[in-house]
Amino acid sequence: MKSPLFVPSFLSFFRLSVFNRSPYANNKYRYMNKTLLEQAEALGAMPNGLYATDFLLTWEKSTQDLQLVLKVALMLKQLRDQNLSVRVFDSGLAVSNFRDKSTRTRFSFASAANLLGLAIQDLDEEKSQLSHGETVRETACMISFLSDFIGIRDDIFLGEGNRYMREVAASLDECHARGVLPLRPGLINLQCDMDHPTQSLADLLHLQQVFGSLEALRGKKMAMSWAYSPSYGKPLSVPQGIIALMTRFGMDVHLAHPEGYGLIPQIVDMAAENARQSGGSFRVSHSMEAAVKDAHIVYPKSWAPFNIMEARTALLKRADVKGLELLERDCLAQNAEFMDWTCNSKMMELTREGAALYMHCLPADISGVSCPDGEVDAGVFERYRLKTYLEAGYKPYVIAAMMLANRFVSPAEVLREILQNQKPRVRYAK
């Protein structure tokens, strides 16, 4: 008869063998785990001002809270890279409401929710009772009974997108306070008419990784420039989000656009004040060449003129199809006057040592690829294509970090527990 110790001994040997074949067993990952524990300890010393609060605009958050998002996002990425599970929810929904088209942000929101253990449900307004006149207040409550988060993209109507998000938030507040909802879902802005916080924070995390630290960004020149596009009506939220965020970290931000293509004036003024307080600088000009000269980073991106977006909103509200057609015609004709505003090799030669980092929120209008003439030449884009993919790859982790900080008082404690548990995401992974 075999010894009763045979089975457990065999299982112990099996577990040891599996462990030794897993990535955590080698010295590289042991070192990384030690580093991550140190990062968690440092994170634990930071107060979490994001707990139980919506994330609608970066400028509503403290610099420390923004840094917390970046730290948590990077740790989540490192944990997943080590094949460690970071599922902290056993059930629950993350509801996405995309009122405009999306690829990267839509999948980033879904990926972030799934990473943490939440199921995804997309709210299709055409398939909901919203198409039959159901109010925003009612819908917000009806989708939230067992939901933990709601992500909204509403960037079409200037002056309306962020207001809509706050209307949803007000309904959630009322229903939770009156006992209709057992839990108040957190709201995340996935792009509105004013800001695109998940994009700008992913961009900032990309810059932190490229240049080594947030402190290393001080004094670095960033050109946020309008660029020609053969399309019409691109939102203002990306350039506004960039100038409002990067000026908070001591960068020298140069906003360039043709006359008549200005952004929301209050946000431009805020960027100037941010730069003054952070020790950076902020400048606005009507020359792409001046903006990119000696720049460390270039961000050539098309957007519609502020007055065009105002007019477009009024026409959309009236469902004035003919008026929209005429406005589009006029806008495209205006764009065509500035076809030389493009990021080509000549422009890149003007940058710092001719080697500035090219950035874009994607998809870019690539000359000779996605359109005859666009924001960036094919050669320049191809040189930086994979780097823009890396840039985009931080967004799921930024969104997951927002979720974690919203739901847990101490994200550091959660991350420490994940490190201690060492639960693999994929069992027996090599």
C-alpha cells in the first residue's frame, strides 16, 4: 500500500514544477515584484481624492490625484505583463454609452472593465427606450441597478457633452441617496466636447515612460498644432485636453493653429494659468513652423473651428440637414486653404535635433494612405507608427486605474494583496 503522504507529496512536487515554469519564478520577475511592492508602499502614502468621485475633467482633479492614476495604471500594466490576475470584482457591470464612433476608447473601456473582473454592456440608444422618449434621468437609473461604472462618450455637440454627463451624474446621486440604487456607479468621461481625459492621461503616461519621469518633462517643448484634414467636424477635446494637462507638469506648450481655428477661450486661458503655476510656459501662434521649431514632442491634430462647432450644434439640434450640408461645404473649403499645415519630413527637421517624438490620438489622416493629403506624411507616420500604438496601449490601464481608485479607498492595499496572492491570469503560461 502506498504511503498516505504520496499524494500530497506528488501534488507539492507538481505545484513546485508549475511554479518554476511560470514567469514569476525567474529572477527578473522576483526583482520586479520587489519593485512593485516598493511602488505600492509609496502609493499607500498618497491620499486618494478619487474615491467615490466621477472622472469628468482632468482640471477638476488635483495634480496628486492625476499622479495616482498614472502610478496605479503602470502597476496594473506590470502585473498583467507578469501574468498576474488583477480581478477585484466577482460580478457587476461596466456600461458604455458611446454617442459617437470609437475604436480605441471603446475597446479600452471594455478591456479595463474585463481586466478588473466586470462584465461589459453597451448601451445602444437606438435599441433602448431613449429612442421612444425615455428621459436621461430615467435611463441613468435603469441601467445602474447592478452596475459599478458608466463610461460615456458625447463629443458631437459643443456645449452639450459634458452637460449630458452631469445630468446622468445628478440622476445617479438622487437614486442612490433615495435608496433606489444600492451602489452609486462611478462615471468616466470617455470624451466630451471639452476634454478627453483618458486620452490625455494615456499620452502623459506615454511621455513619462519615453522621457523617464514626470520631472523629466519639465522644460520639454511640446507643439500642439492644428493639421490639415479633408474631413469635417473633428472635436476640440483632444487639443484642449492636451494643453490643459501638459501645462500642469512644467512643459513648454506651444499651441498653433490658423486664424479662426481657436479652441474654447476659457480652456486656453486655463492652460496659460497652469503654465504660470507649474513653471512651464504656454504660447499661442498661427505658425506650425514656429510651434515645431526645437520641439521635443509634436502632436499635429486636426480640429474644427470653435465657431463652426457652435454653428454645427445649433443646426444638429434643429435637424437642419441642408444647413449642415452647407456648413460642411464651407468648412472643407476653409480647411483647404491650409493644406500646408501637415507634419512632413521638412517639418520634422525643424524639431529638436530633427528627432522629436510624434504623437497622435489615432486614427491619423495619413497622406497617400488614408487620404490624398492629410495631417501627416506616410513616411513620418510609418517612422513612429509603433510608438503611437504603444501610446494608445496605455489607455486601458488608465481607465482601469480610474475604476480602481473610484471603488477602493486604498488602491495600494489592493495592489499589495494582488502581489501577495500571486494568482496567475493564465494558468501554466510559459
